[in-house]
Amino acid sequence: MKQFKLTVLSALILTAASTAHAADQTTGGFDGFASASVGHGSNDPSSGIDNSGLATDAQLALAYTDKSGFGGQLDLGYFRQNYDDSNVDLSFREAATHLYYRNQGWLAGIFAQQRKYYTNGDSNNVKANFLGLEGQVYLDNMTLYGQLGQGKWKYSSGTTDPAVMATLELRYFMRENLRLDASINYLKEDAGTLFKYVWNQKTYGVGAEYRFSGIPLSVLGRYEYADENQNTGSSANNQRLLIGVKLNFGKDSLRKSDREGASLKPISKDLIWGAI
């Protein structure tokens, strides 16, 4: 009888341990999306020369997670802001890579990113490079996402300016396919080498995404406001509203993509945008 009880107890312990281990693992697999958005952006500097115009954005994300929890994600993007008042358009192309480990409770990883800037379609030989750490914590219907990075701008003159950045984003899933989010981003650039100032920016953003039932298509919208200032006393604010569509492939819901798929992001557009 004693031997039987020990056998049953051992079986229960092994079953519980196996269940806990299985619950901690990700299902793994492939996930991704392609999105396109259009909207309006504006820049209001303290000099009083306002600029505004059409903003367009395109993003492609591809992610693969092994059943062990280790994985990677690639982001490719293009953004363009046209300023009607000054008859100028500024744009950038970007690529970001992420390497990470994730389970059903959290994600921890590293990222590397480069953006190359263009004026009126021509390269202006300005590049921004960043390396950093990122992580996510999954709390029932909420996700907390953070990034911390260090980088530099490289200008056509050959000079480089160091910078640091931080991002914090909260995502809330009202339903499996309805997501709301709010974020705050901070950037500090020591531009003393070329421009002789220290530049700070805080960006606040809110967004929403809804994925239609039974088809891999989402509609999304996002508003961002950026407050910029320099130690020279000058300042500016940027605003942008984008509305778009997204084609999802891989996971069958927004929440599953967030927990198991392409849930990471490049650095906020305004964080690097305002530096040129």
C-alpha cells in the first residue's frame, strides 16, 4: 500500500511538472505582416515656420520562433513626410533585426537597427544606427513592452553624434482581435560635434487595431505627438495621424501574434525623424 501511494504521488508530481513546463513553452512557428498607412503630419517650430502635408508609411515584419523559445524577427520599413509649405519631402528606409527568447510569460532580447535618410528622393548621406535591449511582459490581456538603446547619427561630413533612447508601450486586448495601445518614447542626442547643441525629444502615441474575423486583414490607426527642445532654447512639436490596413500571415489572431509572433517594433519614427 505504501509503495502504491509513493507511485501515485510520484506520478502526480511528474504530471504537474510536465504540465507546468508545457505551459511555460511557446508553440513556435512563423508569423508576420505587411502594412500600408496614409495620413497627415505637421511640424510647428518655435521659429513660427509651420510645415504640414501627406504622410505615408509601409512596414514588413517576419518572425520565426523555435519551440525552445528562441527566435528572431526582421523589420523592413519606408516612411515619407511631405511638407507642402516648403515644397520638401523627407523620407527614410529602415531595417531592424531582433534576437530573443520568449515563453508565455515574458520575452527578452536584443535589437539592431539602421535608418538611411533622403531629401526629395535623393540620399542626403545621413544614417542612424542603434543597438539595444528589449523585453515584453505578458499579463492576461495586457502586454508591457520596453526598449533601451544607444546609437549614433553619421552625417555626410563624416562626423558622428551619440544618442540614447528609451521606449515604453502598453498594449491592451479588449478582445482576441481588438488591440489598443499607448506609448511614450524619449531620445537624447548630443549634437555638439556638428550643430553645437543637445537635443531632447519626448513622443506620446496612442493606437488601435482591429482584425476581421475569418480573414487575415486588419485596419489600424495611430496618433503621435512629439515635443522637441534644444539647450539653445529653440523648440518644436510634431504631430502625425496615420490610418491603414495590414495583411497578417501566420498566427490566427492579434493576441496570438503578440504573444508568439511578430510582436517587436523598430524604434519610433519620431525618435529619429526629428534629428534631421
